Amino acid sequence: MHAWLINCLDCLGYSAFDTQLWLLRYSTGLIGLISLATGMGWILIA
């Protein structure tokens, strides 16, 4: 049962999960960069 579940995850959902994880990392990095740039902008303005 357990091995079957892992197989099922492998063939069905793992690539989708991987893509979601990548998107999450990418968007988090993007948000971090934007907030960093905004902070730098505020420092430059001030």
C-alpha cells in the first residue's frame, strides 16, 4: 500500500508538486527582490 502510494505520487503529482514548489520559490525571491529594491529606494530618497 505504502509503496503504491509513493508510486502514485511519483507518476501523478510529483512533477506538479515540484512545479508548485519552484513557482513558490521564484515568487518569494521576486517579492524579496522587489521589497529590497523598494527599501533601497526609500534609503536613497531619504
